[in-house]
Amino acid sequence: MRRTAALPFLFFCFAATLSAQTKQPVTPVDYGQFETLAPAGFGNVTGGLSSDGKWLAYGINRSNRSNELRVTNITDGTTKVTAFGTQSVFSSDSHWVAFAIGNSEAQDEKLRQQKKPIQRKMGLLNLATGEQTVVDAIETFSFSPNGTYLAMRKYAPEKKDAPDAAASTDAEENPPGATLVVRQLSTGHDTSFGNVSEFAWQDLPRTGTLLAMAINSDDKTGNGVQLFNTETGTVRVLDSSSSIYSGLAWRKNSADLAVLRSKSDPHREGFTYAALAWMNLPNTTDPAHIFDPTAAANNFPAGMRIVSYRKPGWPEEGGMIFLGVAKWDEKIAPAKKTPAASDAAKTVTPADGEEEPASVDIWHWNDVDVQPKQKLQARQDRQRNMLAVWHIDSGKLIPLAHDLTEQVTPLKHSQLAFATNWDAYTMDRTIGRPTADLSIVDLTTGARAKIKDHLIEDRSIQPSPGGKYLIYFQDDNYWTVNVATKAVTNITKSVKSAFVNRESDETIKQKPAFGVAGWIKDDAAVILYDKYDLWRVSPDGSHTTQLTDGAKDQVRHRYVRLNPDDEFIDGDKPIFVSLYGEWTKKSGYARLNLNATIATDDHAIWLDKGISRLAKAKDADVYEYVLESFDQSPNIFIAGVDLKNAKQVTNTNPFQANYAWGHGELIDYKNSHGEHLQGALYYPAGYEPGKKYPMVVYMYEKLSDGLHRFSAPSERDYYNPAAFTAHGYFLLEPDIVFVPREPGVSVVDCVTAATKRVVDMGLVDPKRVGVVGHSWGGFDSVYLATHTNGIFAAAVAGAPITDLVSNYGNHHWSSGIAETDHIETGQQRMEVPLYEDLPAYIRNSAVFNVQNMTTPLLIEVGDSDGTVFFHQGVELYNIARRAKKNVVLLEYAGEDHGLRKKADQVDYERRIFAWFGHYLKDESAQPWITGGESFLDRQKEVKALKSTPEK
């Protein structure tokens, strides 16, 4: 009976195998249809689940960019689809969903070429009736807190004449007005307001009915602040003048409103601002409380102003408003015109008459920020300001910050703030070594108490949500500051675990911590992470409880914050933690009882798949998560609080079953130092056991954690894993760990070990292995091509760093920073400057061993690369060419670090496969591979392509 019962099963297996062998891998002509779930649209902020848990909004991104928004009824599965929909948001009552509607990629490009504005529409879907309406030219939109109204602001009219940049120090000081339409959703009735530059709904969840609007017209007629009460349908003018209004700010969970009103001085640039505040709107008829910095009675510092580019901020308890203060520059007197004179008189030496200013930038060795960075952040620098607090009842303004090189952060539920000042360490910060002095500031008086000098890695400072403590990481331990007593305590010194990631290969003095999960209500305890587990630690370090036991099985546990509005972790309720197997790559979620002595967490879901993006409906015990693997298209599942018996509610890529597909496998290997490493190995589509295949190794740093990530094939994602497997390659993505000052040596050590491991498995032809990488992965590729012999048959490097010596003196042009500012502590991990260990810089650079290169190398650069200067690729090309080595350089005009033009993306991917096809598969070489292509021949080819009619 057992044999008889097994026959159908064996027949099924045989049929399935036969079916898989008859399926063909997907080809580029079919790539465009493949879908991925858009990362936006999860959680309760943009899309995701409606508050009642009955609806799901999610985005679909396709390889051909024909993207869409889908809104699904979870119960019956009916779905409304909108092409190019995005940024969906549900009303709080779950009756409506609104979303932006964009254009196709081709439409946007056509508008750009025609120099026309690109404007989006807005869609509004009635979830009860299924009726959808579309409103043209809506720039921003927002539901009222109670969900009964929708505010839609149109685009501001384009000005014919470009604004004079010198007319104002900040564009924000004269914001354009536009029409605002407020729709009553139950009736469809619209109320319009003109010249609205800014609007803000009352920050009162579920019940707020008030809409504040700043009115700013070109001629300043009718400027002011208006309040629309949707409950009564009335409009009230709170303030009106010819001034400019901006910075609308509601106090959370209240009816208190603040705004800024401009005030000018004929002798100074731009504006200063008066702060206005109303309490208990709309009930109060009292005039606004006003702080006017120009009023003599306020003793505001001379030559200073209140700025508009720091929005007013309320503490939750009210009573004061935080404002930004900065220098108020005097106007520069216009240059005097030279009196009219005869032609002879006009012939003067430059010293005697007017002359054009020299186009010179002065680079000084004392500059904290080099000139390129100063240029890029000029606007940011102009907007630097110091925090002050206006006490509304007393009318006093208390300066909190002392200078522009510090950050002052008010503590919640407190009359204190903390300040980090890095004036003494500005240069250290630019070279990847952030340091600051820490102080506590009294909001009532501005007085401060120094807590700690020379705090390394000051970015680790976090305030507790209750405002009672600060926590920071120093000397491999967590420390708390009791802000009331100023006591500083090492809270983890006695814990039998390490909270520092000692395995990190970052070349910084303080290795990074694993992180802080959050605080228990009323700041009763803080929950910290070690490598695998959660620990509950009291703020004074007197009590410690291990909450999970992930170390036993090397499973990483991390807290999942399901409600982004939650300040505290509720210790009386179970929480969710994500699970990830360090060596198995299994993932899932568990429910954890924080009151247990040591939790026996309930593994709600735990699979050898990629499980991610857990979210919850705001008002219902309805949860969503995404499940995927390399060969399983990502889909959203809906479940109850136990995450059991989940229901699949999406069906992406149903046509994938028509194609042969690869699958992922985890490999283990060791480098020469005996370190245990892993790699993700992806099999060719339609893999036949016993056959040896070519393999491509794609590199960056640690990549094995992406084992279960689905890849939608695309010709525009030019290192696309699914495309490699569809072309008949094994694809290996190994982990690389770095030894300080030996980045290239480390790459050879780890990648060759991983490659040997796969070759030893008998799957791959050892003579047909290639390597590919981009940026830092491009460094890996060129280094392997120049420092290995006979291991790799071909290499491709996109935007590579090829010479650490010349790169050290270059710039990261997109951010403006000098490479010297991060090469020691960034990815290169060189630890010390060039002049302290020149041999290491030389030893780890591809260009210095190019004479020994035997691997054919294809280099890609964009000539406008702002991250890795494209001369890095040109430098290696020229030296390799001089050494008569097989090297080809692809230079894409106008392209940055990553290719953005569709034609260039497709071209590069096709050339990658042509290169590997020739050297790893013995395919016929395309002419450009063996003979290049002259400039004139390329021009003819481009001309011919442009003259070809579109299909």
C-alpha cells in the first residue's frame, strides 16, 4: 500500500522536474513586466493598512517603470488600481484614501525637454462606494484629524521673471501663495482659499477640526493668518498685515497655535520675525501673545534676528515656544557708478576704475570645511541659528545656544535641554572622529552645567522620552545622566554581556554599539541590545534583566515599534521582536512578555525565507508582513495578533511560474585568519545537476544577509541578480571583512576563499569565473584583476577607486568633503593618513600592480561622478594601456556615480553580459571588445539610432 500510495507522488515529482527542464529562463524582452512591492506604503503613515484593518494600500514598481498603486479590500480581495499612484494615506475613519498620481517616465521627460512644469494630480477613493475622483494639479494634500475633510493645495503660479537671488537671503522668506481647496468629504462641497502659502491641521488626533492658513499674496494685500473651523464652517482672521507669515505650528493635543510674522529694517538684509501665539482656539477672543525682537522693551541682542527657517516649536506642556536666532546682516551699499566721461577718460588702469571681481576661491589650511563643501552647504550655513526659548507668560526670551557650533535639544516633559558643543573638535569631526562637550541647559534661566568633556561619538547621545535621563555610549559601555542630579552612571559595567560590536571592522576609536530599543514608561528602565538579545536595565544600573535568549541559537532579536507615535515601550503588554538567524538566515517575528524572568518568546512566524515589514492597523488587531525569497516573489500577508494562519492578499508576478528560475543557497567558508564567513550562492535558472557552469562574483562588503531577497529582472538595474542567473551564471555574493590598512589584501583573502569553496562543490568551471562590483565593490574588482593570477577570467568594475594615493588627495564632490576627511575611517579603513603609512596605500591600490594584470578588465565611469572622481577609472585605464593590458573603459557622458538615463543603464548592462559572455562562455566577441570603437564610428552609430523611427 505504501508503494502504491507513493506512485502518484513520484509521478508528480518527475512531472515537476520535467516541467522545470522544459521552461526557459526569462529573457530581457520579458523583464519589463516583473514587479516589486514598493517600500513606501507600509505602516500607518503612508498607505499600508487602514486604521480599521479592512483595507490595504500598496505600491507596485515594475522593471519597465509602469508603476501603480493598488487598494485592496482585505475581506473579498477586490482591488482598485491607479497607474502611477503613490504616497497613499487613509483618512482616520477609514472611509477614504487619497494619493498622488504622477506621470509616466516618458511623459516627465517630454515635459522636461519642453521646459514645462511637472505637476501631479491627486486621487480620492471612496472606500464604501468604490467611486474615485481625480483632481488636477495638486501639490500637497492632507486629511483633517477626524477624517471628515481633505485639504488640497494647488501648485503656485509660475512667475515669469526669475526671482533675484540677492533680494532675500532665504527663499523661505517670501513663500508663494496658491489656491487651497478644502473638501467636506460627506457632501463633496469645496471651500476655496486664495494665496495660501502654508496650511496646518490642528494636531489633535481623531478630533481636530481646525485648519490654520498663512496667506501671502504677491502685493501683500490680505496677508495674514486665518483659521477655518470645519465644525462650524466659519473663518476667522487671527492676524492681518502686509507682513509675511510662516511657520504655522500647533501644540500637540491642544488648540494652541504659533506663527511667525516678518518685520523689515531698511538697513539690514531680509527680515526678522515676531512670534505670535494663541491659546485655546477657537474659543478665546484674546489677542495674540507677541514677542517682537525689535521692541526696545524686550532687550533683544543688537544685530541679531529671529529666523523663519527654524519653525517654532512647542513643548507638549505649552507655556513656551522655541525659536531660532541668528545674526542679522547689514545691507551692502551698492557700488557707486563711475560718472560719464569721454572715451579717452574711460581708458584707465584697473586700479583707477571699476573692475570685475576675480573668480577666485581661497582654500586655506585652517578651513574646517574645504571650499567645495562650503559651496554645497552655503544655504545650510546661511541658515545656521541658535536655539532660544520664549516664555509666553513672562514675555522673556532666553538664549539657550552659545554659538553656531553646538546643538541644543530640549528634553520632553522637562524644563531642561542638553547641549553638545564641538567648537574645540571641529577638525576632528571632519575626519570621521565626532567629539563634543556635553552640558545640561536650564530653559528658565539659560544657565548650563557641564556634564562631560571630550565625549567621543557624541551622536550616540539620546534623551529618554520622559526627559529624566540622557544615555550615551563610551568606553564600550552605556552611561546615563540623571538630568536632575547631574549624576553620571555606567549602567552596563556589571552586565555579563557586551553591548559593543567588537566584530566591527570600522577604524574608529569607539566601536559602534548594538543600539537602544527604547524606554519603559516613565523612564523606569531602558532596553538595550547586545549582539543577539534584549536587556532591561534600570537607569542607575542597579537592576538588569535579560529578556531574550537569542545567543543560545545565535538568533538576533530586535524590538519592532508598531506605532511610530509611541514614546515608551509598554512593559505591561507583550511586544513584537524581529528574529534573524545569523548563520541560518532564517527570519520571522516573536511575541515577548517583558515581565517574564527570561522570555520564552513565542515564535509567531519563523521560516527559512525573508520575513519583514511587520505593521499593525491603528485601531484593530490586524497585522501585515511581507514574505519572499530569491525564487519566491514578495507578497503581503495579513494575520491576527498571533500571526498564525496568515492570509495572502497580494499576488505579485503570477507569470513567474512560466519561467525557469534560480534559487539561493548559503555557503560557509573561512579566510586565512580563520574567520567564519558566508556567502549567498544563486543557481542558474534551469540548473542541470552535474553540469559545470560559469560563475560571476558580485562584491561589496557583507552580502550574505540578502540570501532571501527577491530580484525582479531588469536591464536598468545593471548588476541584477535575477538577470545573471537567467543568463546561465552562478552568482556568488560573499562576505568580506577588512583588516585595518589592508582593504585590497582583505578582498583577495575573502573573495578567493569564497570562490574556492564554490569550485570545490563541483558546480562551477574554475576557468570561467568573473568578478563585478560598483564603487567600493568596483575597488574590489580592479584590485582582484590586478592582484590575482589565473583565478578570475574577467572583471567588470563600475565607478571604481583604483589608486588610494591619488584618491586620498581628491574630493567627494557630491558632498564636498575632502577624501582625507573620511578615507581613514570610512570604507577604505586606512586608519592613518597617507604620509604615516605610504606603503600600505601603495600595497592596496590596483594601479601599482597593473603590470602583472592578466584578467581582462572592463571599467565603467560617469564623467560627472560626484562620489568617486571618474579620473580614478581613467588613471587605471591609461596605466594598463601603457602596460599593454586588456582593459576597456566605458565613459558615460553627463552621468553621476550611478547611471540614471535609461539608454545608458540598458547599454551598460548589455555590455556587461557581452563581456562576460565572451570571456566566460566563449561567445563571439562584439567588435568593441576586441577592437574598440572610434569616436567617429560612434557618432555615426548614434546618428543612425536617432534616425530610426520609433516602433
